[in-house]
Amino acid sequence: MNKKGVERKFAVVLVAAIICFSLSVNSVQAQDVATGTATATVLTALAVSAAQSLIFGNIYQGVAATIGNNIDASSGIFNILGQGSAGISISFALPQFIALADGSDRMTIGFSSTDATVDSNNTTPATVVAGDGWINVNPNLLPAATVIGAAGQTNVYLGGRIYPAVDQSAGGYSGDIILTVAYNGT
């Protein structure tokens, strides 16, 4: 190939390179970029406390005793603090027995289908009314639509019944009642 042919071939390659570069510059100029942001706000943490034990007091051998969920001085009281008006799931783990501290004897404890009250207005066991939450519900199946009160607190009141045997050993009996609470996103 002669010098003119090489120059012509070089010119064609150069023009093709310029066209390709021009096209790539145009396509780059046609693009744009945006940056978004991800945000989240963590709500108030839940805090649960057993404010008062379920107190049966002094009992007699062979004589069952009942405490309602509406007795200020004796009902079990659990306080739930958290984000006001937030939906929560609540559930009890209830004992079948309470026992002497040394474990040498135990007594049957039971809970009826009306032994719990859920109070979203932070009243007291004796003064809670229907508009405050759920009255006389099953502690084994607490309401699914439970919310923390607008002021950031909900209380759960618990009653129950114990059944001492006719030969029940004398002494102080106790057992754990556990309330589990979690936000449910509603």
C-alpha cells in the first residue's frame, strides 16, 4: 500500500474514532444521577414491670381462694410503658402450681377465661371501665388489638384461684407469672 492509501486509511479510522467518541460523549451527557435518602425513627422502647404480685394472702387447708382482677390491693398488676397508641402483642406464661421456697410442696393455681383486664387509660383495677380497654378477658388469650394508651402506658390486671389440699403444708408459696410484650407494627 502506498503512502496515500495509508493516509486515506488513517483518515477513515480517525473519522470513525471521532464519530464513536462523539456518540459516547453525547450518551454520557444524556444521563443524570439523583441521590435519595433512607430514614427511620425508632420509637420508644418497651418497658414491662410487675408492679404488684397476685396476692392471695392467708388461706386455709382445703379451702379454695379467689382473687378478682379488679381488687386494688390483691390483683396482679403489670405496667407496660412505650410509644403511645402503638399496637402491641401481649401474652402470659401462667403457672399451674405455686410452691414452697424449698420445693417440698406445691399448690394448684388456676386462671379462668375472665381473670384478666387490659387497661389502656392507666386507671386502677377497681375503677377500670369498658372504655378503658378490655375487661374480664381470658389471660391465656389476651386481645390481639391491644394498644399502649395515648399517654404511653397500659396496665394488665390479673386475678386467679388457688386450690390448697386438705393436707397442704404450712408456709409461703409462690410461682412466676410472666407477661411478654412486643410491638406488632399496628
